[in-house]
Amino acid sequence: MLDHVSIQCQDVGASAAFYDAALAPLGAGRALEFGQVIGYGVAGRPSFWLGPLNGGIPNREIHVAFQASDRAAVRAFFEAAVTAGAEVLHDPRVWPEYHPDYYGAFVRDPDGNNVEAVCHTPE
């Protein structure tokens, strides 16, 4: 249903450094940049965007989940994000309340957003 999503960042450079590290294990990277706007994606197609916070109003926390190809990629995302300075919200694990094969890890990005990597297949 979604084509792309964009979030606003207090410090685009700090957020870009975080997402550069956290999204690499998922096979995603910078796909397009202009000014302080950065689009991340796979195969050159941006679907997740960063931009500067406008208007001086603080961000509200959002939750975004990135699809991982397997559970190892979820763990690699988690390790890369934590190494990049992310606050740990939930270590990688199965979340049976969502469905029996839901495997996810949750961290907080530099702007306080809840960022997840998830795999929907068994080990």
C-alpha cells in the first residue's frame, strides 16, 4: 500500500549516519540525495526519506519497520544500529503475539523514533 515514507530530523547528518549503518545489513542504502534530503532504498529506488525538521516543532515519535530477508539480517541490523549509538528498545526475538514466525528487533534512532527490522519467515 505505501510507496514511500519521509521523516523529519533535527540533525540530518546524524540521522543519515545512523541509517547508513542500520540499513546496510538489510541491503538498503542511499539511493538519492539533494540538499539535506536523503532517500534510502534498494536497487536505486528510494522508499524511505530523511529531511530537515521544519517549523521548530519537535517531532512526535513514529514507528517504522524495515523488512529483513531473514533472521540473521534482523540481528545484523540490530548490531549495526546499536554500534551506531541506538538505544535498545527490544533485543531480536520472536513475537508470537503478532504471529508465530514474527522475528523483530527494535531500537530508537537519533530523533527518538522506534525503528524495527522484521522477518516473517521461520529460521
